[in-house]
Amino acid sequence: MSTEIKVPILPESVVEATVAVWHKKVGDAVSLDENLVDIETEKVVLEVPSTVDGVIKEIVHEEGSTVGEQEVLAIIEEGATAAASAPQAATDTTPEAAETDPAPAATGDADKLSPAVQKLVTENNINAAEISGTGKNGRILKEDVINYLKKRDTTPPAPAPAAPVSQPPAAKPSGQRLERREPMTRLRSTIARRLKEAQDTQAMLTTFNDVNLQRVMDLRSEYKEAFEKKHGARLGFMSFFVKASIEALTRFPAVNASIDGNDLVYHDFYDVGIAASSPRGLVVPVLRDVDQMSFAQVEQSISEFGAKAKEGKLTMEDLTGGTFTISNGGVFGSMLSTPIVNPPQSAILGMHRIEQRPVAENGEVIIRPMMYLALTYDHRIIDGKESVMFLRTIKECLEDPARLLLEL
């Protein structure tokens, strides 16, 4: 009996997806709940498992195809075996066939190449055995081939052996000027579209301040071991910035609001998005009801989201919503930037690298760990005075972190 494998029900507002990677090919045996294919939506990659035991009879949509909800991806012959699905191997048993068409050696997932990877390998005349796969079970991904080509093109060729005296030396190979064209991933395309829409529709302006993090650093140094021992989470800087942002958001509700048509929507809850880098690009998982969370809960949630982002396990629910966003470019060494608001939100806080800089305190010059802060906001809803005072509130909370604990 044949069973259709379909695109799962997509999250709200997502109308289509792209077939990213097939983990099986026609003729492969599959097990119940085994992942067959990854499909990429605007925000996350969804795994599509097999609903039966059997053999893949047909793949309807190859990698790169655009599919909609409930479209058929593949057909599985339920209860069949891999040997039974290859009639030629079962019936062609003549001695001549046995001599001229020996059965190929069994291969693992690491040896299976997707159509996109096979095409890239063939076009560039590459021996796939020379490439180290970083995918599941050592599977070779498209990125692995690209990285191999980059390394090959930048590695100087080995010196040629000495030529006989009677022959002129071999000519040196001319320099190569390579370029390649790749379609944008659905995630990258969505990021590009949404950021451009934000620039086109919002009156964005950025205000700056700097913050002395000496007291935060002293507090972390004193309690980080006890904190980690008790809560099982590292005491980082982000929890201080998140809690300081909540204090500022409660004082200036317009920063936590959004525009819907001709209406201003004020949110009485605080869902903070934490921008993070992932192998697929920028993602913004959301911490919900942060005003009700402790420092430990904030740190634990951030740590869990970071792990899920690296593994590509973030769900649509993790990435949906948010009333305010924090982006930390400092982890990459950024000194100063003007982040772009993530609509329909009205503001985003940009953190940057911590630098030891001279500052004046009580008439003396002293070295302190300083960070520049940037607040980009939609000037249609937030006035300049509100934005400056909002950022100053964050600065005051961080320079005297006891305020956060005492709610002052």
C-alpha cells in the first residue's frame, strides 16, 4: 500500500516553504518517525518524519522546490523492503549480469549526496571522499563543499617536480578568479524583506549613551560561582540588561507599544526578543513575561535558546511575538552600531563591546569598563525625550545594580 508524505500544517501567517535537504532517496528503506526531509519556512526548519515503515517509492518535490501546506512530498511503499524495491537487482541473475554489474557496497549517510551537493561536486570535479561532512552522521552538506572549494582555491599549489634538463619548466598556472551564484535561503530573504519594510515604513532614529559596568562586573565576580552552583546557569551580562530594560519599559510604556493602522497598541506584558546568530542567519527567540522572571530564569532561558539556535531546533512559537528586542553586537567586537527595529515593535536596544576607557570620577581620571548603548526607535510613536530618558534609566540601573534588586 502506498502512503503519501505531506507538508505538515504550517504556522499561522506562513503560506509556503522550501524543500531544504532530503535525507533519503528513492529506494531507501525508512522507519516510522524517521526524519525524511527538512523544509525551510520563513523562520524555522521543520523536520518531516515518515508515518510508516517502508521504502521510498517516489520523491515528488526535489531540494529547492517551493511547497505549500499539505502538498505531497514523497510516496512510500508501506511494508516494502529496500531489496524488493529494486526489481532489476532481484530478477537480473544471469552470470553475465553478475560479472558486469556487481552490487555496490553498502554506504552510510555520510556517502549520500543530495542533488544540490552532487551537482556542485560534479561541476567542480571534486572527489567527495576528500570532503569532511559536518551534517548528521557525517553527511556532506553544500556548505562543506563551498568551504572545501575556498580552501582549495586559496591553498598554493604544491611545487612541481624538477623537470629534466632537456625540457623547459612547466608553466605556472594562471590565477583563478572564481565567483558563484546561490539563491537566497527563505530565512535570509525574509530578513531582507522585513528589514527593508522597517526602513520604508518607520521613522527610525537612534540615540546613544555609554554605561560604566564596573559594579555589574564586581557583582558577577563575587557571586558567579555561587549563582552557577545553585541555579545551574552562568551569570552573564544579558540578564542585567534584560532586567534593566524591563524597568525602563515600565516607566516609558510607549517604547513597549506598537502602531496598528491609526491606533497605538500599548502592551501590558513584556516579551523581550534576544537577537542571536545561528548557522542559518539572525534569529530572535522571545522571552515571555520577563517581568515575572528571576535573573536565574532569564539566564537559563537564554542558554536554552542559544543551544536550540545552534542546533536549528527553534520553533515558530519560540520566534513569534515580542514587544521589545535586545541585540548584542559586542560578542562580535562591535564598538557602535545603529540596530534596525524589528516591526511591529517600536524600539531595539543595541549592546556593544566592553572597553577599558578613561573616565572622570570625583575630579580624577580613572580606567573603567565602558560600553556604548544604542536605542533605535520609531519616532512616530516615541518622542526624543522619552528615548533619551529610557536609555538613561537603563544606564542608571546598570551603574547601580542594587536598584534592580530593590526595584528602585
